[in-house]
Amino acid sequence: MPIESQETMAGLPSEVATQVAKVNPPNRPRTRRPIIIGGAILLSAGFAFWIHSGINIRVDAEKGLEKTVKLTSAAVVNVVHPTSGSDAQAIELPGNTQAFTDAPIYARTSGYLKQWYFDIGARVKRGELLAEIETPELDEQLEQAENQVKTAEANLQLAQVTADRWVYLEKSSVVSKQERDQAVSDLNAKRATADSARANVARLQKLQQFEHVYAPFDGVITVRNTDVGDLIQGDNTAPKELFHLAAVGKLRVYISVPEVYATAIKSGGTVKLTLDAFPGETFTGTLVRDSNSIDLTSRTLRVEVDVDNPTERLLPGAYAFVYLKLPSAAGAVTVPTNTLLFRAEGLRVAVVRDGVAKLIPITIGHDYGSSVEVLSGLKTDDAVILDPSDSILEGSVVKIAEAGKAEAAK
């Protein structure tokens, strides 16, 4: 042990000196202590570096996870751009085609059907003979009436001679004035009887002319309800329709226009029509007139559309769709109805701007069914969200579907 250590321990109590001697043996070299201390320092530094590196890795992982969560939490949406409202919109209205002129043909005299000349589908001209009716009773009545006319004319002739004679005799005071007046009165009565008999003959002759049934206009026979030998009643108690005639060179289509579109109806305007019987074909019609009043029950305006049918391809009674153009308001745009959000504060649409959703208040005009006219609040370059979720809020992070696909491809 060095002298200074011995001197130091000499001043200590014996028990303490003994413990110190055990801890620091007198033969241990002093050069090993710095090595141990240096190793401890290196070990501490390595441990500290390991801890710091682990913390940095964890922080970087948390940042990446946060970025991933933000990216995946953004709702992927489909968008559509409003279309300009400068072009006229159209609504589709159902209607039925009708013959321009359509009439049932009845008999005006009673008898039995002798012969018919045209069947269903036949095209006839005005004045063509459709059928003949036998009227034996009418013929006898006419013969009787003609004989009554002869009798009345004979009586009238006699009354005329008598009256002339009494007038002449009254001038020479052979007969009284009273007798002359009676003769003149009898002449007037006989003349009225003769006129009545002639009128009856004319009436029966007219009825006899109705034995022949003629076409009143050019058209197509659509119905034949009679045959040879049928009993024909010419009175109004039990009329029977013999034929049905329709003029199909031009057709009428009646449509009921909703009240909100009534102001768009202008006589002379052109409309398009389609029929299920002619898929892919479009026909042109003309707005010719309207009822000029709103029906109180349906709240619609009755409108007539005329369609030229020179080839007679279109048939009366067919179901047709009329496309009625409606002018749009200035500056209006059109969006699908599945973009609308009905909120307590009013009607809204969700628009994507800078990656977030903006709820825009709008004012709508006409409702076209699958789309609506927007009068204010939108422009054609706005990206409007289709089928927005009811839970979407102002400022919600969203991602347009096409952009999302591009990022996934990368």
C-alpha cells in the first residue's frame, strides 16, 4: 500500500480501516478504473442513441399512419357538371291518336238491309254508296201521299173556280158578301191542304232517298255492324250504327299539359312525337289549339296536336308520346335530381372545391322529372356531387372518383 494511503488509514478507526482494505485491496492496480468508467459511458451513450432512434422511427410511423388515415377517410364521390340551360328542355306527355274526322253512320229510314258494298279497312270517297235499304212500308206511304196530293189539288181547283164565281156574282149583287167570303175562305183552306200534302210527299221522298247510304267524307271504314237482311230502325228510339268512318289523312293527338307549363303553349309551334309501334322513328306535329282554360280536376290545359299522315301509316287509337319543348330562364342550368339535398335550412347541392365539400343553396325552376332547372346558385364549371350522403357536412374532405382511381394506379 502506498505511503499516503497508509497515512490516511492510520487516522481511521480499526473497523473502518478493515472495510476499506477489503474494498480496495492493496495489490489492485489503479489503471483499470478509467477503463471501466469509459465502458460505462460508451454503454450509456449507445443506449441513449438506441432510444432516440426508436423514438424517431415511432414518430415517423405515427405521421405516416395519420397521413394514411386522412387519405382513406376522405369520401370518394362521383361528380357531374351542370348543363347549360340555354337550350330548351322538353317534357314527355302521353296522348292518344284520333282520326281528324270520325263519324258513325246511321240509317235515317226504316227497313231491311238489301246490300252493303264496303267492309272494314276499305277506303272510300265522299259520295260513294255504302249500302242499300229496302223500305216497302215507306214506298207505300209515299204512294199514298202522292194520291193525297192529287186529291188536294183537285179540291183546290174546284175551290178556286167556286171562289172566282162567287166574287163575280157578288159584284152584281146576286150573292151576298158573306157567301163570297165563305167561298174565298174555302179556297184558302183547300190551298193549305194541298201544300201540306205536297210537303208530306217531299218528306217521304227524302226518306226514300235515305234508302241509299253514302259516305259523307273520304275515309276508312273501321266498323261494319250490319249485314244483309238486318232490320234497320230509322227512328231515334233504337238507332243502330251501320258503319264507322274515319278520315286518317291527318290525325289529332290530345295531351294534358300541367298548369306550370301552360304558358309555354303557343299555337303554331312544332313538337316531336314517338309511338311504340315505330321504335326509333320520330314524327312531327303542330300545336293547333288549346282549351284556353285549366281543368279544375286535373289542373291541366287541354292541347290539340295535329299530325299529317299522308301514307296512313299512323293508326287512330294508338298510344303516343309528345315531346313539348320548354324555354329555359336566362342563366339557368340543369342538374340531375339525385344531386339535391333537402335540409332544414333549405334546398342544397354539394359542390367539390379544393378537396372539400361545400353546401350551396340553390333556387329551382321547372322540374323535368329526372332533372331540374336551377335558376341561381350554380355554374356550368361546378363539380356537383352525385348521390350525396345525408350525413355530408360543410367542409367534409372528399375525393373525386376519377382522381382516386389515378392515385390508386400510381
